[in-house]
Amino acid sequence: MNILSEIKQRASAPTPPFFQMLKKAGLLIAAVGTAVLTAPGMVPELLLEYAGYAITAGTVLVSISQLTVDEGLEEKLMASVK
């Protein structure tokens, strides 16, 4: 199977509830990092560095959580379509 088509299939497949919560946490972490980076005024350099790490960590967490598949639910959906 082509790798790009498998990624598209996994991205549109149902996600397990645990990974849905992780995805929301990743979005929150990335949003906080973005808010710190775009804050007006003087922000300490160390805080800006940690904000960059938070954005990276949140983005990776969201990406991995989105590509996990709830195979039991996917099989049920496929069976109901047939």
C-alpha cells in the first residue's frame, strides 16, 4: 500500500478516546507556547525558548494522536457500510 494513502486513511479513521484527550492536551500545549511567543512586551529569553519547545511537543503530540486508529470501531463502521 502506498504510504501517503495509508496516512490519509489513518488520519480519517476513528481515534480512540484516550488519544482524543491527548490530542486536546497537545493543542493546549501548542496554544500556550504560541501565546507566549506572540506576547507583547519583554518576555525573558528562557521563557521564549521553552515556548518553542512547547509548540514542538504539542504539534508532535497532536500528529501522533491523530494517526492512531481504533481498529475495533473501524471494523464496526466498515461492517455497517457493507
